[in-house]
Amino acid sequence: MAPQWPMAAALVLAQLRAQMTSGSYARAPTLGLLYITDHFAQAAPEILEYLQAELPLVTDWSGSVGVGIVASNVEYWDEPALALMLLDIPPDQYRVFSGVAPLGLGFDAHTALVHADGQTLDLAGLIEEMADRTDAGYVFGGVASSRATSVHFAVGGNGNISGQGAASGVFSGGLSGVAFGADVPLVSRVTQGCTPVSRVHTVTASDQNVVVELDGVAALDAMLDDLHISLDQPREALEVVRATLVGLQQSRARAGDTSTIKRTGNFGDDVVVRHIIGLDPARRGVAVTDRVEKGDELVFCRRNVQAARADLTRICSELREELASSEGGTDKTIVGAIYVSCTGRGGAHFGGPSAEMHIVRRALGDVPLVGFFAAGEIARNHLYGYTGVLTIFTSK
């Protein structure tokens, strides 16, 4: 953190060079992940050019902008800051891509880190298409958040992506990121941090984003019953509805046979949490910020500090357990991590400055970690909201 970007970049470089003298850090990294707060958004081309000149061995770059960023165990909100992590991955095991240099047929992507511009048309569809192009069907990342210019970084192959032409490596619109091969070991989890306040319903009638019926009952009536409110007391009812969200899962006929909406507070990765945006008195329906189809599952839920802390702790524990139970009985070591969280989360939601990152550090240890607070989180083939996506890189 520093008020001017040259000072912030110089401090980051000094820290990186000191760390690289340690035997536990990468000695010859070629891939850099760069995240900046929107205070530095206008200077994004200059920042990238400066770092490229200072780190000539780093030939590939990816990253984005956020109203807040994270570095190790600290959150930087609404202040000028940048974070940089260097990765030492074999060049044949990753490819940087962007709108002017899409991922080609010459690389078999297993997973991908994706940065997106929220103004992109059919963003959810593009994310799903990108996931389909990976062997694992899994992408992770987030949507740039900025009160100024919304930018993301993408530079590959000796300072330029083939086909990029005169582009500077700083983009607005579309998707960019890094695709990883099957030999890059990483594990990712999603935390939703919501507590169900109703039983799981099945959508039996809908119209676009309006839920008309739940289990054969008018959706509005079902919601009023679940939330123990009445429209006879409109002010009190409105306050309750404003504090309520919905967890949605596609019908099992389209998404598989297993429901991942549970009353335990830990929604599965197939569940997306969406706002309630209105009521339809004529049809007794409930409007939400996503398309809903007949057969989908729906549960009313709320976000709170206790649920958020418990669910983040849960995914960290799951990651540790997965590493300990790896194939061959050999424990894996975490060598780096990327964390993308919602702008509606962060320390303020978790009870104090950097509280969210302190939970992650207690669970994972003191490992290199960067990330940002996004206007939408990307995991699997979904675009989420109000979630955290934690991805760790490992080695034996």
C-alpha cells in the first residue's frame, strides 16, 4: 500500500526480491498475477509496463482490478494498493488468454483462472462456455469491481500474446485469464456463508425470473409462511424480505441427481444465491435476480457473520483434509493461493478489519496469497454473488 503507484510497485518488488532469496520460494518464475485497487485503475498500463521492465524473466501476466484487494493475511479496502504473486510453472503447462488472443486449440486446458468485465453481454453464458473448454469443467476467478475504469491484465509469451498486435496487455470488456494444464495441481472451493431459513422447495411454475409456484402453492404465500410474516403488516414484512435471499439449484434432471441445498448452512457448488427484487401480487409470485425454471430447487436463506465465518472455516478444513488424503498417502504442500471474495463480504462482514483473511491464514498457514474483492465470483461454470472462491496450488 502506498499513495502513489511507483512507490507501491517499488515496495512490492523489494518484498518479492527478498522472498526469492529464500529456498522455499520460486527462483525462476515466468507468470505474474497482478491485482490493483481502483485507485490505480487509470495508471494500469504504466504499472504493467514498469513491472515488466523490472521483472524481465516474467513473460506472462494476468490480473484484474477491485475496490479491494488481498495480499497474504491483509485486506486493502478503498485505498491505493497493489498485490503481485509470481508463479514458477512450466511454460507448457499454462496459457494466458484474452479477447484478442482467445485460448487456441494448441493447448489442453484442465482448469482456468478467469477475470471478467461486468459489462460484458451474456457473461454467465461466456463463463459456462469457458468451463466447457476445460477438461475438468472448472474455472475460477471473479468480475472486476471498480468505481473508475474496469480493467484486467493479459500478457503472454515474451511480453505479447500472439495476435495481440499493439494491445498493451490492459483490457476492458470480455474475459481474460490463465488456463492451466493437468500437471498443475490445484484445488478450489466455494463458500456461500448463508443460513437456510426454510425447507427446500421445488419450483412448480415460473415465468423468466418470477417464481410463480413452489410445491404447487403460490410462491408468495409459501415465502410468507416460511418467513412468518404477513402483508397485513407491510413495513415489518418488507424489512424481513429485504434481509432474505434465495438459494437456487437447477433441476436435478439438468444438473445431476444429487441436491446440494442443505439445511446445514453449507450449500454445494451447484447452488447460487440471488436477491429477491420484487413481489407479484397478481400472480402471487416472487421475482429474483436470475432465471428460474420449473423443477429447480429453491430455499430461502439469510447472510450473517456466524454463517459466513463457519462456512469459510469449513472449506479451509476441507482443503486441508483433501491435501492430507492425496493419492499415494503423500501429503501435499500449499505453495500459493488465490482468493476472490464478494465486495459485500470482507472484514466488515466478518466482524473486523481483515477478519476474513485471518480465518484463511489460520487454516492454511502463512502461504503466498493474492486476490481481490469482485463484483461477481466465478467457480465451476457459475457466476456467483456474495461468495468466496479459494483456490490453492500444491506440490508434494
